[in-house]
Amino acid sequence: MSAPRLEIDLDKIHHNAHVLVDRLVDRGISVTAVMKASLGSPEIANAVLSAGVSMVGDSRMENIEAMNRAGVKAPMMLIRSPMISDARRVVRYADLSLNSELDVIRKLSRAAKSAGKRHGIVLMVELGDLREGIMPADLERIAGSVISMPYIDLHGIGANLACHCGVSPDANNMAELSNLADAIEKAFGVTLRIVSGGNSANLNWALSGASTGRINNLRLGESILLGCEPLHRQPIEGLHTDAITLVAEVIESKIKPSQPWGEVAQTAFGKKTLAADRGNIAQAILAVGQQDVDPEGLSAPTGIDVIGASSDHLIVDCSHRLLQVGAEIRFQLNYSAMVRSMTSPFVSKVLRASSNSIQVQAKTHPLPKNHIIVT
């Protein structure tokens, strides 16, 4: 089997999604499974849909289109504010989208009219993390404009926290979002179907026992795929943290000094660091690099430490134990490492499923060359 590769356990992903859906439904919250880290994989989409998620979301239209072509049967949400230039694609392939700009929504309205269909809008509200969102004081005015647009349905409001500045979801900012939903409904006599509180960073708050107010949806990606919460990267009890594993092959194994010699300048990626002198070490090079993965997001097996990487080489310290050339080393990944390796065309993806509840559709659509299905 080729390396480097990601080994993706669909049963574990299904389990993670099922546990989160069950825990959140008791809090009155549905789950939108975010597929962007998996490039809109229809196999992963079907695994989480069979676990009970209510919708799938993605930030890239290419992934939403791929899931549509593969026959994934679920409402599709574009979770990044649409580009005006993509309005026709958005209306054609996505059922609803997260928005914060009136000019974009007007273009979506015109595109929806041309297509003879309606498009759902969730207005994003700025709650302090300073990524996308309408300032709360402007929300009522903008909501009124959206409600008046033809071929557009205001499905709800939402927020995103913890991605840009690391602001944590808590009782205060979630209560503010709930209050804004109430105010919109009162002002215009409408019912908001969706009040989307945020992403996997919301889980600590959502499952704490605190009042969830009007929040009835979360957009979950990292917690489903990696079994951890993003605020402190702690494992979530009862979830698998090893559903996705990176496997890389050793291409060189030698005893070398732990420190370089000669005049030292910047590395290929602009760093200038010197490791502590540990004498001679058993150093191995693996055939994977910065182009394929975030090396700082890798967790190596016991006795192996990642000490550096260039575009195509991962250098590890094996202490005093030489690895065999051709041996395969398995790494756990954080979110950054997973996203980069998922999107690298040079990393094969091997998907496994043994559960009868998961339908792997290898025979129903063509897969990219770097995807392998093992059932």
C-alpha cells in the first residue's frame, strides 16, 4: 500500500458523530457536519449522515458540488460567506449559506430568480472573535432587507467564535445570540428555524448543563473527525481520537550529529533554530513534508520526536535506535496537520468501514487517484 497515506476509519467517525448527535439532541441542538477537512468526501458524509446529523456543511463550493455529484442526500450549507462571483453556483448546489454582506445576498437573490428556486440565508453576527459577522447593532436593519428580497428565505442567524482570536463561546455571548434571534422575530413577525451557535469550540458550553437558550444548531468538524474540542485540544470523553492516522515511510536512516555545522542562515521555510547538542543520534527521514502536512501538528510514536521538515522530508530523532529503511511510521494529527494532509494530492486516502450502517459508495462514483477504498 502506498505511502504517505491517511488511514481513515469510517466506523470511528460514525461513532463520534453518533455520540455527539445523541448528547446534543438532549440539549435541543442539531448537528451540521462540516466536511471541509475531508474535501467533501462522500464516504465520510454518508458515515456522519447515517449517525444522525441533520445537514452537511462545507466552506468550498467545489466540495459541495462533489457531494452533489456523488449523490449525497442531505441539505447542503455553504459555511463560508459566498463570493459574489460564485452566486450562481451557490444557488444551484447549496440549499442555504452563511452570509454577512447585503450585496452578496442581493446577487444570490438574482441568481435564485434566474434559477427558479429559493435560497436560504443564515445571517452571521459578530460576537467578538472578529472574523465574519454583522455588528449586532446593524442586524435588525439588515435582516429586514433580507426578508424583503425575492427568492430568498431568512432561515436564521448564527455566529462563529474561537477561530480567529480564540474568543470562547460562553453563557454571555450565546445569550446575546439568543436575544438577537428573539428581537428579529418580534420585529418582523417571522420564525427563525436556525440559530447556529458556532463550531466544535461550543461543545464545552453546550454540554455543560447551562441554558442553551435559542441555540439549536452547531457546525461540527474537528470534534467528529478527531474526537477533541478546539479550545484546549482535549479529548472528548467517549470519542475516538485516532479515526484518522498518517502513515509515512522511512527513506533514510543514519547516525548523525544532533547539531549542524557551518554558517547557519534561514531554513527553507524561514526559520533559524539550533537544537540542543545531544551528541550523535539515530536520525530518520520520512517521505512526507511541509507540502503535505503541518509537521508541528504531528504526534509521533513513543521514542520518536519530529525535529524538522522541509518541503518533502520529515526528519525525526529516533534516539539511539536506527529505523529500517522502508519501515512505516504512524502519526496522530491535530486539525492543522489533518487539513493539510487531506488536501495534499500526494497523500493517499484509505477509507475503511466494517459497519453495515455505513455505505461506502466506491462503486457509484469515480474517486480521485489518491483515494483507495478498503471495506
